[in-house]
Amino acid sequence: MPESALPPQQNPPVRRRRAAPPGPVAFVWESVLMGWRWLARMRTALYLLLALAILSIIATAVPQEPNVPSTVTAWREGEAGPGVGVSRVLDAVGAYDVYGSAIFLAVLLALYISLTACLIPRIKAWVRLVRRSQPPIVRHLGAQDERTDFVTDRSPTEVRAAAAELLGRRRWRVRPHDAHPEDPRPDQVAAEKGLWAREGGSLVFHLSFYVLLAAIVLGQLLTFEGQRGVVEGDPGFRDTAVSYWSYSPGRWFGEGDHQGWRFELERFHVDWVRDPLAPGAGQPTVFRSDVRITPADDEPFDAVIYSNRPLNLDGTRITQLDWGYAPRVVVEVDGEVVHDTFLTPVITDGGFFRGAVKAPAADPDVGLDVFLYPFAPDGEDGRPVPTGAPWADAPLLVFQQYRGDLRLGATQQTINELDVEALTSEGFGALRLGQSLEVEGVTVSFPELRRWVGYQVSSRPQLPFLVLGSGLLVVGLLGSLYAYRRRLWVVTMVDAAAPRTLVTVAGRSFQRPEAFEEEFADLVAELMAATGGAPADPHPGPETPAAVTAVETTR
Amino acid sequence: MGSDQLAELSRLLYFPTTLMLYLGAAVVYLYALTTTVGRTEDRERGRLAQRIGGVLAVLGITAHVAHEIVRGLAQDRLPLGNMFEVTSLMALVGVVVGLSYLRFVRRRPELNGFVLLGGALVLGMAMLMYAEPGPLMPILDTWWRPFHVSLLVAAMGIFAAAFVFNALYLLRDTAELAVAADRSRPGGGSTVGAAYVGDVSDGAVTEPASGAPDTATGSTGGDEELDPDDERDRAEVLAYHRALRRGVPAVKLALGTFLGTALVSWVWLTTADTWSAGLGRFLTVNLTMVAAALVARWFVPFLPPTATMDGIAHRTTAFAFVLWTVGTIAGAMWAEVSWGRFWGWDPKETGAFLTWIAYAGYLHARATRGVKGRGAAWIGVAAFIVLMGTYLIANYVIVGLHSYADL
């Protein structure tokens, strides 16, 4: 009876279809499977990468709230950018905070699921490869990329031992094969390399993204970052939750995690290329802080912070962020001092520093809009001429005086800006260092000029994991790109005509055949030297087909 | 010698010396490439031209290195602090790595002309951003800087070389596809078909016996079997060459190149001091690229097989990708040290990320069956546009922590 005539139950299909459970469960399950398979495709991953790229472009073109909140406010209010209408659309789709938006997170999540879907079968296959695979023993060498024959007086066993030793030293995986009498495969040493390393490198490269993701998520929880400005010679501040001007702790960073040291700025050094004709005129040449740190339960010590060398206090870094001149402004109303502190004005595009005096102690409130020109020498007519130069050789403090309601606590305002809504201007004044001036019963004096520096204090316990992830990424990348897969066979046969051994070395390269050519020639030369081999006769035996055609392989 | 004189000397070494030497070497090499299918005496001249090109290229590289050293001495720091210096070094790295790779690894020095032409173009682009030597901002003064910047610059240079080969691959592939399509058309009434005397007599559609430089042997010529002095063979080869060139429509190529370059060069339109200066720069860059594309089109018949150029583009991109990855990580480490955060989506950081994604896309496309070949090459071209675009935009248009363009 022919096989095809057997009843169907005796010839079952290779893969039996699982009976699908009826109803919505099946639908959902099938959909999930379909989605999983779609995500596992390389093409999908490419599309998701493209989506990620497009989102980054949007984030570059549209100001981002976490980076430049003031610009975003200007866009929202229509003072800059494409207008209020467009701005509302941008807000609705989360374009002002792309990296925190739901779309970005969704793409990222899809990318990671896609990565996982793609990696699981590959990891399984790789483990199988490492556990099971061995260099294959050949029956006929057939067409290989490289092939050489030579003869030697040594015995086949000696030659194979030499070959195995040589290849092992060069870190090939070696599999010797001594044929039984009835084995059709000839005596040989089979070897391969790069098969685990290439795929393994690719896997490590892709797995490193999980390490990076974990480190970033960990960072969101455990990190802490605070900014604080300090005036030279001031008492400074203590490392506590309330002493920072801006303070952004991670979710798991508690107040008890602060180290509680005291930080004082003794002196800040800054200088520029002052010669207007020199190359790079006006560029700064040094930013340096001489500081004094008093640990919570230890003796104080001095330290120096440079632009690129932050201070590291047990994992907490203190970095210089910005600086400015700190004029001491004293305001007296009717002989009573209502304001006597150092301002911390910030530099503007015009080369001057802008700050504000807010004196709610007076009645009504006194507010000064302060402009500090560091270098404003007297002109020929005796009037100061402001320049854009940043060095404080002829500082000039210009202020506009307001009285009224400062609206402190009622509106959001920075320390360097006045809310002039409920204030009335009373006039202008200009002061040299050490001078004072009376405007409408308010005496303003400028007795001292120091500098202030803005510091960032940050604690990032995730950094070692980020470094680890980056290291894995690079190592994996190198492996996946530069581990070339090669196979090699050294086949020995006894020449029946003469008491000598015929050796055939053949190899196949899966990547970079042109690099393998040299490596192969090298190996053959070394093996010949080790076994005292001589080139084979020009007439190859029946076991060695002459034509060796180049095989196009993927590079 | 004072630093003024040193600065002057470095400028002279740069322009005209280096630029002219690169251009000269490129022209000579490209001429040599055209003689590979010529008569015997032509080939002799070609070999001589190749030697002259080699000498010019070495002189050009020497002048370029000398320029970098003198500039470094003039300002007493490594010349890696502003856009001009970075772009200039990018050209140097691209030329040195490209030539060494072709000479020692690929052993195809006849392709040097394209690398040198690319180098000259990048060098010329750097001229648009020329800045006098000067000191460095203190924030840049750290050992992280040479490490981070030189890695990225090297990667950029090599990406540029990879772009050249991707573009050449696309040109050659387009030409070959067009010729193949033309030949397989029923009736064979085209002038291309008629050019093959052999085809007509046999009544079969086959490759010309020897003329196609891309026959299965995979070497440049396949022209070993060709008798260079046989007029009939020559006519056949020349007809094939003309057919290949016709396969790439010149107008379409010029327009495409113009528009493709405009994707990047619009930056000059919007950021130059005056409108006319911006337009001048924009047109200079675009028309130079169009001219380069048309020159490359003329050389299409002399290009090596598509597989070779595809392979070169892939190898160089892979290498540059590793450098780019390490350089970006180094940049994040520097940012952590200097600004107290390792990644802040600053325009340049976003640019580096985008470029990385784009080239990762290219490498993945190469590893995917469906997208290989032309698809991958187009992704490579797009990735280079992303690289150059983000490089210019982050420096000129959006002011961020990395904007050192006008220092």
C-alpha cells in the first residue's frame, strides 16, 4: 500500500494546530501574539527608531520647558514663537516637554518591547549555539574560500597535533577527528572562531540598553540636584533641603540623605583676554573658586573648584554653573536702613548685569531695578561711558527707583526681577563705588563690590551603572562588528606512493574575506614551518578538486 | 617668529597650499582612473598619473599636518576649539584614513581621487567658517576635550568618506539598472543594444565580452582579456560607458543634489549677517556639490563593482560608528564633570543622538534582508545629511552650551 493512501490519522501534520478557545479570549490572545510578532520585526524597530529621531527633532525645534522655561512662557503668551494658537496645539501634544511626553514614553516602551521580542529567540539560539555547536567535521572539503596543500615527512598524527596546538594558541575552537576504519570522513582537525563572539557581542550591545535604562530610572529615583548662589566672603550655606534656591530631589531621596556640610566661598577668580587687539579678545581665561568646606562632624578644609574640576564630597559633586558681580546696596528711608545685602545680578546680552532690590520693610515698599556696568570709564565730558567689557575696573551702578506695592508672595517673581504692576517710578540714579545718592527721600548707597558664584550640587548614585552600561555597549559593539566568523580544516592523508603525509588546509570566511586571505596564508606558513612541510606537487590528487572559486559572502 | 607670523603661515599652508594640492591630486587620480580602459600608451600615462597623484596627495597631507601644527603653535593649544578647526581636522582625518584604507586594506588606490575630492570639498567648507587663531574658553580647557572632540571629528571624517562611497554606489547601481532595463526591453530597438556588435550578430542579449568593468571576476577591469589597442573592443567599451552615463539622468541628479544639499545648507541662508552673503554661501555650497555630483556621474563607467563600494561604505561606517559611540560617551562624561549633568538634551547632544540613531539604522538595515543594497545606501546618505545638518544647526541656529562657532 503506498504511503499516501494511509488514513489521515496515521499521517498527522507536522505541527498540530492548537484548538483555539472560542470567544473574545482567543481574539485578544491572537492580537497580542500578532502585535508581539510585529514588534519583533527588524523593520518595526527601524520605524520606531525613526519615530524617536523625529521626536528629537521636534524637541530641538521647539523650546523645552525643563531646559528653557522662560522661552516656553514667551511662546505660550505669544511674545515669541509662532503665536498663541499654535502654542496651544503644541501644549496639547506635549511638544514643550517631548522627553516627558506620553508619546515619547510610548515610543520608548515600544522600542524596548521590540528589543525584548527580538532578543529572546536570539538569546535562546545563542545559548544553544554555545552549548551544542562544534566545528563541523567534513567529508569532502568541496569549494572553500581558501585552500592550500602541502606535503611533509611527519606522521599524520603529529601534523594534526601540531595544527591543533597552533590553532588553540591562536584561540580557535579546535575539534580533532581521528577517523575509524569505516568512517567516510578523513582524519582532520576542524576549527572555528568568531561564531559565539560576533552574535554574543551583538547581544551584549543590545542588552546594555537595559542596563542604561535601569540606571536612568534608578537615577530618577535616587538622584538629587540643587542650585545655590554664594557671595564671596559670605557665611555660605549648609547642605540641607531648604538652603537651595532650586531643588529637585528624586522620589526616593529623603531629607536625611543630605550630608550637612557648610560651604563658604572665600574668593572667586575670573579673568579675560583684556587686550582688544589680541586674538580671542574679551574671552574669559580662568574661572576658579577658593572655597572652605566644614563637614558636619569634622574640621574645616580648603578646596578649589575649576570649570572642569568639580569638588567631590563623598559622591556629591559641587560644580560652578555661573557667576556675576555682587554689589552691596544699602537703602535708607528717613534715616532707617531698610535694605543692606549683596545682590546677585545675572549677566545680560548687553554685557551688563541686571538685578533688583526689594525692600518691603519700608512703607510704602521700595523697589530698585539695578543695572551694573562693570567697566564704564568716564568719557571726555566727565560722563561715564558704559562698555560691554566684563572686568570691573570702573563699575557703575544705575538704578531705577520705584515705590508702591512689590506684590511679594502675590505673584511669581525671581529675585532679580521686579513686578512693576503696582509700583510707580520715582526716577533714576547712577552711582560709582562708594557713592550714595538721595532720590525722593530714599538714600541709596553702593559701598562694596564683590562677586557671586552659582553652584550646582548634585548626587548621582547611578553613575557607576551608566558607566557599566556604556562599557558593555562599546564592548558589545566591537564584538558584533569586528569578530569575524571563520571555519578551518586541516585534513591529513597518507600518500600511498611515498612515505609522507599530504596535508590540505582549507578555510571559509563569513566576513571580510580579504582579511582572511592574509590570516590564512599566515597560518599555513606557520603550520608548514612547524611540521617541516614543503609545497605539494603541481598535480593535485583526486581528493583535491582544483577549482577554488571565490564565494560571495556577506561582509 | 611671532604668533602673528605663525598665524599667517598657518593660513597660507591651509589656503592655497593644502586645498590646491588635494584638488590637484584628486584631478590627477581621476584622470588615471579614466585610462584603465584606454590604449596601452594611455595606461602607461595613467600609471604615471597615479604616481604623480600619490606624490601630490602626500604633499597635501604634509601641508595640512604642518598647518595644524603651526596653528597649534600660534595659539599655544590644540587646534580643536572652534568649527573651522574641527572641520579642517575632519578633512585631514577623512583623507588620511580613506587613503590608507584604500591603499593598505582594500588595495584599490585608483579610487583615491574620490576621497581626495571629498577632502577638498570639506576643506573648502571649513573656509566658510574660518576663524583667526586664538585662546580657548576655560570651560573647554581640559583633557576630556581633545579626547571627546578628536574622536567625534575622526568619526565625522570617516562618515564623510562613507558618504562618498554610498553616493558612488547609488550612482553606479542606478546606471547599471538603467542599462539592464534598457537591454531587456523587447525589440531591443535602443541605441544601447545596437552598440554591441556581438549582441546583434548572435541575436542574444549578453554583457559585452570584456568591456563591463563589473563582470563576475570582481576585479576593476575584467579588462585583462581586453586588447586595449583593438579598435572594435574600444568602440564596444566606449558605447557601454556612454550607456552607463545615460543611465543617470543629469538633470535629475543635479536637481536632487541641489535639493539634498539644501536640506543642510539652508543654515547659511538664515544665519549669515546679510541676506546676500547668506545666499552667496548657500549657492556656493550647493553648486559645488552639484558640480561634484556631475563629475562623479562622468566617472560612473570607471567605478569598481557596486559590491566593492557597498562593502567600503559599510566597513567605514561601522568603524566610524564605534568612534562616534565612544566619543559621545566621552562627551557625556565630560558634561558630568563640567556641567554637573551627563545628558541634558542640549541641541548638540540631541544632534549626536540623532546621528547615532541614523547610523544605527543604517547598520541594522544592512543586517536586514529586505532593506539591503540601495535601501541601506539611501539610509546612509540620509544619515550623513542628519550628521551635517545637526552639526551646522547646533552651532549656528540654536544657541546651546556647545555653540563655539564664532569664537
